[in-house]
Amino acid sequence: MSIMLAVQHASNSTSALCILGAILITATIIQVSLCLRRDFLAFKALGPGGTPSTVPGYIRVKLLGLFALRNPYEPAPIPEDLKFKKGYLCSDALPQRPHARPETRGIAPHRQITQRADQDMFVALKRAIEDLGAKGGDHLTIGTSCFEKKGTGLFSTSPTKRTCRGEICHVHSSDGSLHLTLHPLDARTVLEAGWGERHPISRGGVFERFVPKGFLMVYAPQKYSEIAVVLEIVKAAAWYVGGEGSMQAI
């Protein structure tokens, strides 16, 4: 009799453990599902960009995130075989940005979450870039961003550096920030002055199939006077991507 009771007790204990295990597994699955859903919605909230706002697009971005830069504010090493030993920008001519760095998120899209430009500021910046393109004559042109597949982009018609169809920069309507490609020394100047940060996967090598090594985000201007500073950085990108001809035109 005692043996039967012991067997029954063991069976009941096993059943209880199985039920508890099933509850824990179910709770874990629900918790993970909720976290994934929140993360996916945050990805979609960044708006349209170079990656479709779909589940496959989300998975692609999460995989790329495994290789993201740990510190996007740290300049990349200067290559020893750099052809042009000087950049376009003078470190003492670019003022220190008078704001704390904004919060940014994402890879594709890569966006500014705080300190976003309002619509009037964005329009003023966009027009300034379009004016720059108009002054460029045969050397520069305005079109739809090749990287973003939407939005305004500035292009070199005869690029000397490989980017997406000669794209120099593009501006984001959602936050007023820009992405552009800079000479390594100019990139360092911009980073040290606090005007931008490196794109999360601008590592070079195999990642250049996605973005160039010198690919930076330039933060949205907070005052109209800051548009002039941003334009100087855009000119530096035009010089680097399009060569001397682009700068002589503007």
C-alpha cells in the first residue's frame, strides 16, 4: 500500500513539474513575442528608408546590427595609402556644435530621434541643397536618393569615389538629418566637432556593398544659422565624391 502511495505521489509531482514547465515555457514565448513585436514596431516607426518596413527587412537589419560599430563617434583610422593627405574642411573653421548629441536609432533606416528639425527648417535645408545642385552646372545634379530610394539627393555626374550612383548626400524629411560620404580627415573633423556620427555599418570592406566607409550622419540643424555649417559639410562631401570639378562649379 505504501509503495502504491509513493508511486502515486511521484506521479503527481512529475505532473506538477510538467505543468509548471509548460507554464514557464508559454510565459517565455509570450514575453519574447511581445519584445519582438515592440522592436518591430519601433523599426517601422523610423519610417521608410533603404530597407522595406517588412518582416524580412526587419530580420535583415537585425542581422546587420550584429556587426554595428560599438562607438559611432570614434573616427575611423586614417589609411596610410590615402591619396589626398588633406581634407576639404579646416578643423579650426568648423565650429563646435552647441548642442548635446541627439539620440539616434536604426541602421536602415538610420534616424535621429531627438532634436528633429521642424518642417520649415527641413524645407530651408532642402532648398539650400537644391540651390547647391543648381550652381553645380554639369558637375552636380539633384535626384531621388539612391541609398534611400526616396527623398532628395545630391549627385556628382562624374564621381571619383564609388558611392550609390555618385550620390553625395541625401536629406531625411522625417528628422532633417543627412547622410553623406566624406574624406577620412573631414569625417574626423565633423565627429570631433559634434556635428555627426558614423553610420553603424560604415566599416568598409565587405560592408561597402551597403554604405561607403566614410558614410556619416550629419545632425539636423537646430537654428537657421546652422544650415550654413551643414552646407559646408555637404560641400566637403561634394569635393570628395565629385573631385575638384564639383567645387570649382560651386
